[in-house]
Amino acid sequence: MDTEAEEIAKHQELMREKALLVTHILSKLTIDLLLSNIPWNPQPYHTSALSGEAWLIKLILGHPDCIRCELGMHQEKNTWQYSTI
């Protein structure tokens, strides 16, 4: 009986080692994948030195596509909302 119990214990230990190895590999792959999607030298999205009201005025008076890009709406359809901002 001791031999059978020892074999079971050895098998369980081997399975634990394999599970630990697989967990380690998956963890390493996950970390590598997540870090590969992070830009190391990100470029700023907003390049304007203006902020607040000056930034809003620049958007209103500037190119129509800029305001759509920044605020997600077209300039001519939503001019009434700018006074509330």
C-alpha cells in the first residue's frame, strides 16, 4: 500500500509542478502582451497651449472638422450649447 500511496503522491507533486509551470508561462505571456500595447513615447493628443474659454473660442472660430473631432459634434448644429459650457 505504501508504494501505491507514494506513486499517487509523486503523481500529484508532478501535476502541481506542471500546473505551476503553466501558470508562470501564462502570466509571463499576459504581462508581455499587455506591455507591448503601451506606447513608451506617447504623443500628446492635445497640442494647443490654450485651455478653458480660449480653447473653446479657438474651436468655434477654427476649422469645422476640429470641433467635430474634439467635441464629437458639428459646429453649425450645436452653437447654442457653447454658451452653456
